[in-house]
Amino acid sequence: MGIRKRNKANILKDKKKKLAIAKLRNCPISPRKMRSVADLLRGKEVGQALNILKFNPRHASKFLEKLLLSAISNWQSKNQDESIESSDIFVNEIKVDGGRILKRLRPAPQGRAHRIRKRSNHVTVVLESNNEKKQNGTKN
């Protein structure tokens, strides 16, 4: 293995240590409804995002709150020597993709049938620590 590849691999390892990822699969809410709540969280600090979800009346906010707490615990398990309060964790990326669709038929008048599509979604949350960026900025 060359020196460049080894350095690149070490840089990627350090980058992955800063990130914490959590995924929610096959959540039984349509992606459109989930995106409306997820858009409120993008770029926010973790404490502020939890407050937004706690007081949001939409049903999707309960699922996202549990997912965000899972991502926080994933970050804690990666960075056991750091505290959450001093590290300024924020929601770096949140993606909502379409999931499995349950297809049903509903009877309609005159022997016809209407198709019902019950949509689900997949959500991915990526948390990043803000203090590494601040430290790198002060060194230059």
C-alpha cells in the first residue's frame, strides 16, 4: 500500500469518527409528510432539534425523535472520551427516501376497484461534531 493511500485511509477513519449515523427503515408514514418535519431539523444543533421535535404536533416527529436519540447514542459510543455538551453536535444530513409501498384494492361503485397505496419511508440521520471544525479553524 502506498503512502498516499495510507494517508487517505487515515483521514477517512478520522472523518468517520466525527460522524454518527442512524437509520429508520420502513416507517409507516408517507415520505412527503416525513420530509416536512425533517426539513425543520437540517443544520440545527441536537438540543434545539430535540426541542423542535418534542413540541411539534405532527405524528412523524415521534419517529424522528427516537431516531435522533439513537444517533446521539451512536455518537456517544464512538466518542466515549468526549462529553456531548462540550462537543456541539449538529444534524449534518437528514435524508428521507421512499420505502416499501403496500398496495390494496378498495371496492368502488358499479363493480370497479380503486387502488390504494400505503406508502412508507426510510430516514437517515447523520450527526457531526462541531468542535473539530472550530479547532481546525483556529489553528490556521
